[in-house]
Amino acid sequence: MRLCGRAAAVRRRVLCLWLLLLGFALVTLALSDLFNRDRDHSHQNPAPPRRPLQRIPSAPDLEVIVDSWDPALELGVDVAPLKSLQEDQLLFVPSTQGTKNPTQRKGTYKVILPGVIKGTTAPPARTHEEIGKQVRLHLEDKEKDDELSAVQKYGFNEVLSERISVQRRLPEARHPECLGEQYSESLPSASVVICFHEEAWSTLLRTVHSVLDTAPKQYLQEVLLVDDLSQHGHLKSVLSEYVSHLEGVRLIRSNKRLGVGGCRSLGAARAAGEVLVFMDSHCECEKGWLEPLLERVAQDRTRVVSPIMDVIHWQTFQYNATQWPVRGVFDWRLDFSWESNPQLQEKDPDSAVQAMRSPALGGGVVVIDRHFFQSVGGYDPGMLLWGAEQIELSIRVWSCGGSMEVVPCSRVAHVDHHHLPYVFPDQEGLQRNKIRIADTWMDAYRKIFYRRDTLAHFIRQSESPNITERLRLKRSLGCRNFHWYLTTVYPQLYIPQDRPALSGELYNVGTGSCADLPRGQGLQGGVMNVAPCSGTGSQHCDLNSDSEVRWGPMGALCLDAEGEKVVVTPCPKHKPSSSSSSSSSSRLQWKFIKLSGQLVHQQSQLCVEAVKEGGLSQSSQGEANTRTSTGRLLLRPCTHHPRQQWHFEQLVAPKGA
Ligand code: UDP
Ligand code: MN
């Protein structure tokens, strides 16, 4: 009997185990079905949105908010099993029992109340950790996708990122003096607006958790996640569910693709905090980052500020502290960069903790008073998807009464990822954004831009941007002109002279190629080559009245000689005075003889010659070959050989654009 009883118990246990396994298998099946379905969607062109708009006819631009921050919503947390979550049903359940009346929200979006998702009894709530774990398990499965495809999908090593905790802590990188800084006790409240489009799960969640873990509660009004029409499965109901468990985090979904500026403007319109913190969806905040920023804005509401942006490597996810002092700049192609320059640091010992004025700020984290943001014109609504919106904001803020600075006691790290094709369905979107900047803000200086970005020039020739509203805004705000900006805010930017026949691509008659600096040489310059003429403006140079040949989109590199090699090196900060005949300045001086096409190095009186790699003669080669030939630039005794004959070819007529 006892034996029988034991056998029955064992059978029962085995049965239980089987049932458990069966249950688990069913849930896994449902989950993988859900993800696969979403994944399929993500590979298609965004299908016509499956929105049951007919349900709410008065809301053509329906957005959705998942809210957890209202304590009333915390009461009846209901989490339906994942398999029952139909994305659009979930997102568009009318919230009739809510504490918030949709009409109070202008009727353009709904608040999802987790308790009324299905209106049925539901299994007990899962914690966000459990949801996260489930998503991670699913993603680990996908690790069979190699790292390469993950990099292709996100522009960074997502497989590695998934293995790093969403709550990792960054090492302390602040200057020791920052740790003793005191901040006002009554700082303004902040809404952290995080827009995302097809962001990876791990990086998005790490961003959110790092804000929650580092921002003092009394200053953090909310974290506002704004989904810019993502299609990836993990950003749908799983994310809604996850977020509904996080106190102080709201999720808004746009049903139109808005782009960076539009998405941030939407977040700003819904934000309740006094100060807006626009943050990319792949950031990690360091301890104490928020207070110094809020303090600077509280002292002057027209100040727009940024932390030092540290770098998370896209491949290794290693953290790299950025060297202070650093400031945001842009070049004549309207590309933004951070410039770390120890020489900028004054001798003043306080400078390690003092904010530094910056001609521009990057988009990674921008902190701005909400009212000032609105009154200075938000983000330009005419800008497309991605690119250069931070430059537009920077020029506008400075020109229209505000200022910008980097605050060194605040640090936030950002994953510097590659740009992905889906961000650029329209390859010319970035150029169109730049055209808006040039035509709205740069006055006659815009020609300098168009000469260095010929794609923008050609687009501009066939279409005109509609900037009427922005010009009206500029007038009504009484904004200053670009000359003021260049001389007062950004005097470090070299202003090219671009004289006809003395600027443009430097075309070599003998090789049919153009003078070129190989990619990846950076700000320090390097050895000059000849390469196929790009025609894009990337090889533009400018022989100025100081006899310098200025190279690069900043014009900050100067044609120079190292022995027989022709190189470019950083130009001296101060103008070489014409009376001085110091060797360093004459090394940078060149004379162009139009008649012979010779470019003569003033110090050595030698001529620039294009020499084919290996020094072979090209006389035996055909035209087609010579057109694409590459080679080095060397100083040689002057002759009349075609390889010593050059033209400055302007791609954009002086009166163009
Ligand atoms: N983003 C968006 N909509 C878009 C393109 C980008 O919401 O159409 C988001 C993106 O997810 C990121 C932020 O805007 O959080 C800035 O984009 P990204 O990081 O690609 O810009 P980068 O840092 O490379 O300049
Ligand atoms: Mn980014």
C-alpha cells in the first residue's frame, strides 16, 4: 500500500511536471509567435498603419499614452498574458473609467489604463523585471543571429548590449571639485523627453533606468518616452507593459513618423515639467548629472545647456570619458561635432567646474526651459526625419536672445552609433534640413555652405524650401543676423574667401584627379593625395589673401610641406602677419600662377606635383586610367609637366544659390 501510495505520488508529481512543461511550452510558443509576427512587420515597408481610427472619428492624429505615474493608475494593475495582447487593441482601448478624461487632453490621444485593458479578471501582475527577463530570453535566442547583423540593424553591437545590465553604473568621471559643489534647494522640475525610433530594447531600457536611478525624485517630473512610429516587436505591447510598471514613466506613441525634431516637439507639448531634457534613447546618465544643469537654467531661463557627452563605444559598449573642456561646433557643411580643446581652458583654476559657452550643442542631451523652448520656436517643424536640427536650434537660440553652454559637472554618456538606412529612407532629407538652415539663418554666408555641399546646391536649384513661417518667426523675435553670430558667438570659425579661380576643387591636369585628404585623417591633418574628383564639395579648398590654402569643411587645415611631402596641418590660430617672415608661416604660404597652373611653395620655391603611387610614369596609360588614378602630392623642382598643372574648379558659380 505504502509502495502504491508512493508510486501514485510520484505519478502525480510527474503529471504536474508535464503540465508545467506544457504550460511553459505554450507560453513560449505564443511569445515567439508574437515576436516573429512583429519581426515580419519590421522587415516590410511600414504597412498602412493598422489603426482602428473609425472608433474615434474625432481624433485623426491619434496618439496613445501609457501612464503609470498617476497613483490612481497604480491601483488596478492588470497584466494580460502576452499571448492575448493584440497590439492595436491594446493601444486603442477607450479609457472610459479612467481618472483622466481624454477630452482634457485635447482628445488627440488616449490614456491606457492597465486595469481596463481587457476588462476581465487577469492573472497576477508581473513585475517589470520579469517582463524584461522574458524579453531578454527571447533576445538571447536570437544571439544566433551573429553580431554583424545586430550591428547592421541598430548601428551598434546589440548582442553585447543585451548582456550588460540595464542598470549598470558608470565609473565616476567628474572632476573632484564637482563633488563638493552645492546646488540650490529649489531647482525647477524636469521632464525627460526620450524619443525613439526602432531603438534596441537594452539601450532604451538602460536609458530609462539610468534616468530613474540618478535623477533626484523631487526634480524629476516625469520621463516621457515618445515612440516615433517604431515597428520592432519589442517596442510594442511588451514595452507598454514594462513601462506601466515604472513609476514616473509615461509612453506616448505617435501614429505618424515625426522625425527627431517633430517627436521632441510632441514630447514637449505633453510635458509638465518646467524644464525639458531632450535625451537620445541610447544614453547612460552619471550620478549627479541633473542638478548642475537645472541650476544653470534656473539662473537664466534663456540658457540652453548640455552635460559633457561621454562616449559609449558602439562595438564594445565601453565607456570613454570625454576630455574637458569641450564645446559643440559645426563646419561649413553644417555637420556638428564636439571639439575637445585643452587650449580653451583658461588658467583660471575654477574653469574645471565652470560652464563654458558653446557655439552649438549636440542632440544627445539638450536641456531648455519649457517656456523658452516654445517662445523661441521649438524645433523647426519643416525639418525632415533626422539631421542638423541641433544646429538650427543652436543658431536660433543664440541669434534670438538665448545662449548655450556645456556644464562640466554634469556627464551623460551616449552610444555613438552608425546611421542606419531606415533613418534615411530619403537620402536627401539631411540636405533638405541643411538647406532650411542655410536659407533661413545664414544670409549671404550660405554660399559658403552650398560650395561645400553641392548635393544641397543642386537640390536647392530645383526646389525652394518653404521657410516663410520661420522667417516670420525670425523677424518677430528680432533675431540677429549670421554675421553677428559668426563674430560674437563663433569667431573661431574660419570664414573662407572663396575667390573665383582661387578656390574650389584643386584639379590636376596630368592625372585628371583632384587634391584630396584620405578619409579618417581627422582634425590633425595628414598626407595629401590625388584621388578621383568627388564633385560633392568635399575636396573644396580656398587659397586666401594670406597665401594659405585652407582645407576641410572648417577651413582649419592648411596646406603644408614636410620634406618633399605635401601635407595638411592645423592652421595657426592667429593670422600670419604679412610682415613676419617666420619660417612657420612661410611654410604655409603658397602662390598660384594662373598662366602655368603651377602651385608654388613659397619657402622652398618648389612646385606641387601629382605623383602616381610608386612613382611610375603615366605617359603610357590611357585616358580612362589616368582619370581615376590616385597618387601622392610631392614638392618637385618646377617644370611645365601636366602633373604640375592645376586649376581651382568652382563647382558652384560664385553667384549661385
Ligand atoms: N529618432 C526619432 N525619429 C527619427 C529618427 C531618430 O525619434 O526619425 C530618435 C532616435 O531614436 C534617437 C534620437 O531621435 O533617440 C536621435 O537620433 P540618433 O541617435 O540617430 O541621432 P545621433 O545621435 O546619431 O545624432
Ligand atoms: Mn544618438
